[in-house]
Amino acid sequence: MSDTIFGKITRGEIPTEFLYEDDQCVVIRDINPQAPTHVLIIPRKPIPRLVDAAPEDQVLLGHLLVVAGNVAEKLGVGDAFRLIINNGEGGGQTVFHLHLHILAGRDMTEGQLATGLN
Ligand code: AMP
């Protein structure tokens, strides 16, 4: 499996501030934010795309959702954020290591599918 920048970040090989971390995932600020709050929840396990997740990843995927909610609350956007997973090139994915985007701090009600992401 080819490595990605997120593999290097989760392993600590590229110094990056972790807003949150545990044994399963890290949370960082997006380098090219599409909203005033834009953070990424990245599992340490390098699953390339959501469709590559296996039944054994079920607990991990649930954990990522719980972390997303907790981090959104911690960042003060718990009442108004959008959670996004881009899957595959055609879905706008550019880094092939599964990650969740939290976007908040701008109008999230205009255009239910408009994310501001690629
Ligand atoms: P996606 O298009 O869903 O694959 O999202 C990849 C995201 O990773 C984009 O929003 C990028 O801005 C972000 N990104 C790429 N490299 C870095 C990095 N070194 N640190 C933080 N965010 C990054």
C-alpha cells in the first residue's frame, strides 16, 4: 500500500499540531481551509478510501464519528458543522488515506451539497 502525507503525519514524521490524538486517530487543521473552522480526523490505520474499509474497521469508523462530534464541541462549533468524507478521485478525494472533514464557521445551510471542497 502506498504511503501518503497523512501516513507521515499520523506517525509523527512531519511535525504537525494535533488538536486531539488517541491510539486510533489524530485531528489536525486543514492546510487549505475551506471554512473558518476546517479540521481533519485521520485514523492512524491507512485505509485508502471509505470503500476500502473492512468489517473489522467498524469500531474504528464509529470511533472517528464520536471523535468528530467531541472535537466539534471542543472547537465551539457543535451546533453548526458539516462532516464530509470524499471517496475516490471522482468524489474529490486527493489524499488516499481515509479522513473526515469538519467544516464550520460559515453558512452551512446554503446548498445542502455545496461543501466548498474540490
Ligand atoms: P480530500 O480532498 O478529501 O482528500 O482532502 C484532503 C485535504 O487534505 C485537503 O483539504 C487538503 O487541503 C488537506 N491537506 C493536504 N496536505 C495537508 C497537510 N500537510 N496538512 C494539513 N492538511 C493537508
